[in-house]
Amino acid sequence: MPIALRRDLIGQGLNDRAISRLVKAGVWAKVRRGAYVDGAQHGQLDEVGRHAVRSRAVLRQGIVSANLSHSSALIWYGAPRFGLDLRDVQLTRHDARSNRAEAGVRQHRGLVLPGHLTKRHGVSLSSPARAAVEFTTIAGAEAGVVQVSHLLHTGQTDVAQLDDMRTYVDLWPNTLATDLVLRLADKRFESVAEARFYYLCFRHSLPMPQPQYVVPDRWGNEFARLDFAWPERRRYVEVDGRVKYEKLLRDGERASDVVLREKRREQTVRELTGWECLRVDNDDLSWGQHTSEKVRRFLTEDE
């Protein structure tokens, strides 16, 4: 979406009154002071899309070299919405000047090496590994595990790159949670809910489960992959959510068809293993203490 800056519009012969009339009429939308885009297209964007447009405008208007970083970089990598604070555009200056805040923009400083930068759609961004570590300095540990796991699961970074970046940022401020997040994040988590459940187990001192546990059929072939399992306790957890059921939905099926198929799958797993299943959904994950106690009882009910 093209961005028109006030300085360019004035150079084309428009004045502030004409610009204001176009915005009021909905022809243009004002994304920040002195930056405008097509009003109809802007109206179709969600919060993430609007943040992306606003971020590009900030870079266009900047007078020093900088790149989008932290959460403002993560959205260009398809980051899930969970834990992202998109009120301010996050950027890192390349002139090593002191951090400063202005309306709608949070500026950071730090040495940015060539390997720490990349471009998407012409926009200068922190690399996925750097953006992951940057995010751990401004967000809680749960959100960090979600976002870093997303980057690992989608193959946009890997453990080796994160380890290299962790060494580089040892002296950064606000990195107390960074090591914990990078140890808990896992490429095997296939959804936000799975990453959140694993963090819940850690946060509430539950026995840590094995993610994506494979159950073979009677001939030794893979029959099912369980979200989380405690083989020694003969228990497993399936983390349910709308996104998961949408992924399982086949052509011509309704949600009820997926539910019935999942029940049949659960029954077969019980026949193959003798294990009991507990299902956890997004609402459960929002009640951390209550859900942790439910899981604890589930794991110890035969003791």
C-alpha cells in the first residue's frame, strides 16, 4: 500500500486544508502525523495490518538510519497476535544515539551487525533470531515462548542462530528472562495454545511433558501424535482450540465431523496404550492456577 507523505503532497501543490478535506471524505486515511494512505484499503486492514503500514511510515519519515525491531519486526514474520503490544512502533537506530520516546514510536539503540538485518517487501527488519531475542526484553516469558516457538516451528530461525544471538546480547538490559524463554521455546509446538500449555507446566511446577509424542499402531506405524504426554504416568493432554479444529477440517466437513473423528481417535489411542486423556482449551489456559491444579490431579489420580 503506497504511503504519501505530507512533504511530497505539499510539493505537488496541495495544502493542509486540501489534505484535511480528503481525509475527512475518506479518500485518504491518516496513519500518523504527516503520512497518508488510500482510505478504502486502510479500512479493510486489521490491527496487525495497520501497524505494518504505520511502521513503514515511521521509517519513511525517519531522519536517521533505522530498522523495525522487536514486535514491529515480528509481525512481518507472520507472528501470532498473542502477547504483541502494537500501540507503539518499535525501531532500532543505527547511530548509537540514546533511546528516546515520541508519540507512537519507541526507539532503541544497539550495535546492529550486517547479519542481524534482513528485508521483507523492501522494509528493513531485525533478522528473525534478533527479533526473537529483542522481544524477550519487552514482553513476559509466556509471550516470549509463544513468539520464539513460532519462529522455530516455521523454520525462520533455529537453535544455533538463537544461541549465537544470545551470546551477543548478554550485556543488553532487560534480558533476565531471555535464557528461560529460549530454553522453553520449541519448534514442535504447532500452535499458540501448545506453547502456552508448556509454559503453564513450567510456571506451576508440573512435571514437564514430552511434546508431539508418537503413538504407533499394532504394526509399528505411526497412528497418532499426541500434543503432550507423560509416558511413565500413562497420561496425555490434547490442547484444543479453534485454529486446531480449522486445520483438521476436511473439504465438505462440519466442525461436528472433526469432533467425532477426534473422539474416535482418542478411543483408539486408549485401546493401543491404555492411557487416559485430558483436554485443555484456550479458556483453560487463561485460568493458569485453576488449570494447573486440574492437570496435577489428572496426573496423580491413581497414586
